[in-house]
Amino acid sequence: MTFKSAAIKILEKSDSALSAKEITDQAIHEKLIETIGSTPEASMGAAIYTDIKNNKNSPFIKMAKGKFKLRSNKKDDNYSAEEIIESHNANIVEKLKKKLHEMDPFLFEQLIGDLLTAIGYEDVIVTKRSADGGIDVNAKLRAHGLTDVNTIVQVKRYKNNIQDKVVRELRGSAEVDQRGLIITTSDFTNPAKKEAQAPKKMPVSLVNGEKLLFLLLKYEIGINKEHKEVYSFDSEYFNSLELPENAISANQKSLSIWPLPGGIFNYYQALIEITEKMKIDKNKKNIIDWFKTHFENVESERTIQGYLNVVRTIGLSSHNGNEIILTTNGKEFINNPSKEYLFNLIQERIFGFTEIIDFLKEDNTPKKEEEVRDFLNSSFEINWKSPAQTNYRLLWLCNLGLIERNENGEYFLEKVDE
């Protein structure tokens, strides 16, 4: 049978909705399908998801938490939402303010990118990890399809008010067709406000801490809004940016992956440089100091710890107190750097890589990032509200030469079988 036919057969006999893995396990047990792939559940999820998306008469219904059922099943399609713990709005806002100041700088910039996307900006790219000239985010605002407003964004998580020199510095980094936007958790001095509105200069919009909180609440970034306008803290959103190290999926793979410094298409090269450093110096403090001098704009030790966890999660290193030791896989990678070898390590340990490739392979059409995230959320038992984890995986696959991104921001397989 095809994966679709097998899924129908299994769901016809089920009294409840099933995940792609549960459907696949039963189909293999009943010998309805044969597969030599290492992740047949990814192929099953891709087949069902694509059918729902492209076939208006699809027999499948997408349920909560990566479950599927058949339309013909006479079951209640209404699943109750998770209980939301009610708190006073003022306390939630204070908790959100505190979280903004505690967040890793890189993740805070990602949050701003998510906010701009929710507002209506397109092609939002967080650029802080590369040589960006002081620009943290690039975005494009399309005005009713008539014109594109290219916007450069600087993010300032300060306690003190922003000075006018920050406005001038942002203008100095701008190109002819760009506009400026500065977002801060604090406020702006009067000279800064005056400079932003200076005539015959590039316009610079200002968003202070009060307006930032307003926008986060309005567009529900890091916040769940209930019908009675009572807010609850959205832990799942922040977890999808930086999941706990021990978070694993149903197939025992890590749900967390981060980028590496040096630019969004330089992860592979950065990994080589990092492991080479670990080869000659095991001292964790020395390695952290090396990050700060070797990679531009890398200053936060929390961010560096995130980068170190990438190497460990892939399986190239292990931490022993104040020492970072290369594993056997790490030594093999240094001696013979290979993108194929690296991908095999990654897909064995981290969820989502093989699944994305299977999804892109399903009908060989370019996919938007949000389509890929919707597929992963719908087909597997995850709930990523932020696009960050999906974005990191797509960029890693680009770095490994397995997929490409076109000028429309869509992703596709590098080689398509005829």
C-alpha cells in the first residue's frame, strides 16, 4: 500500500486520533507498508499533511498535538484547550517585563523578529550574529502591494534612555532605500526623539519599552490572550526559542538546536573552527574567551554556552566540569570534515531534519518556512509557536548543502529526482 492508503486503513479501525508514528508502527506491524528508510514516520506524516493541504476532499482531519483522524469517524472533533492559569494582568505584564530583561540577547532579537512578523513585516532576518554594522534585524514592509519599505532595525535592551547618537549611528549603517527602526526596553531622550524626526534625513521610528509591551500584548508574542482579556504567561513560546537541554521528542531525539556564529550560511565553517579550538584547548573558560575575540558581536557568555551546547548536542564534544573534551565523533569530524558525516550525526540526535527533507520531497515544490513549521506541529507531538526552531533547522540544512532557499524565502531540495 501507499502511505496514504495504509493510514486510511489504520485510522478506519481506530477509536481515537493517532500520531504519524502510531499510524506507521501499526501499518508496519500489519505489513501494510514496507520501507527501508530510517524514519518511516516522517514519510507518513509528510504524506498525510500534504494530502490535507492539497486535497480539499482529503479523508484526513488534523487534530491537536500531531494527531490525525478520518472525516468518516463519528467522533467529537472538538478537543478542549489546555487550562490557562488565570493571573492578574498586571502581574503577567510585570513577569513579561522581567523576562525581556533576563533573556539571552540573541533570543531577545529573535523575539523582536517574531513581533515584526506578526505586525506584518516580511522577509524578517535576525542578523546580529554576523558582521552587520550595528543592524540587528532586516525586514521589509509591503504597503498594499504598491511599494516595499526596506527597514533596518536596532534592538536596545537598556535600562537607561537611548541617546541621539544611536539614531545617527543607525543612519550611518543604512543604504539609500532603507528606513530605520529602534526598539528599546527603556525610553528615548528628547534629543534622540528630535534627531529621529530631523527633516531631510532618513526617517527613524522609535519604539520605547511601554509601546513594546503594548505591541507584545496586542500581537500575543510571549502571551496568551483569553476571551476576557486576561493574560497568562506563554512558557511554550519561550521554550520554543530555547528548549531545555533534556527536552526530547517521542523518538528520543533532542528538540533543541541553535545556529552558530559567523553568519547564517557559515555554520559548517564555524563548527570546524570551534572543534579545532577544542582540539588544542580543553579549558572551558579559554574557549569562551576565544569565542569573544574570534567571532564578531559575540559577547554574552549565555549565548556562547548555547553555541557550546550545539556541539555537544550533535555529539562532537562532552563537558566534564571545566573541561570540554572532543568525543570519538568529534575527533573523526576534525580528521575528515564531511557534510555527509555531520548530517548523519545530526539526524540521529536531533528531531526534525529527516522529517523536513521528507516533507520537501513529497511533492517537490518550494515551501515557505511557516508551511514547514505547520507540518512539524501538525504531524508530530510538538507545538512550536515561534518559527525559531524551524528556521534553525532549515538554515542548518542549507549549510549542509541539502536544501536551498530561493529569492522568495522558500526552501526546496537541492537536487530533485526527475
